[in-house]
Amino acid sequence: MSMNEVSYKVSGMSCAHCADAITRSLNALPGIDAVAVDIATGTVRVSGSGSAEDIRAAVAEAGYEVVHA
């Protein structure tokens, strides 16, 4: 299993509900091993073998936007 870790800057997160929504959406993707959301910095750290395109789409589906990877 490939283990990559990438951080994404995500706009629109402001509370624990936001973090939960993004975490659930990303954990549903194949190949994702771990998700860590830092609301204070607006950063989402993803570990696993998921594609950047799928990660961006999952964040958008949760109602947020990746603004920088």
C-alpha cells in the first residue's frame, strides 16, 4: 500500500460540523487511510493513495473548496 501525505488548504471551514463533514466525505474514498482537519488553520491533511482530483471532489461534495494543495 502506498502511503502519501498531502495537506490541502480548504475554505469555508469554521466548526466541528465542518470538520466532520469533510472527514466523512474523504474517508469514503478508496485508498484514504487517515484524515486530519485543523479548523484553526483551514488545513486538511490526507494520508493514503487517493488521487488529488478525487480528494478535491470529495471536499466539494461536502460543501467546501480546496484553495491550495
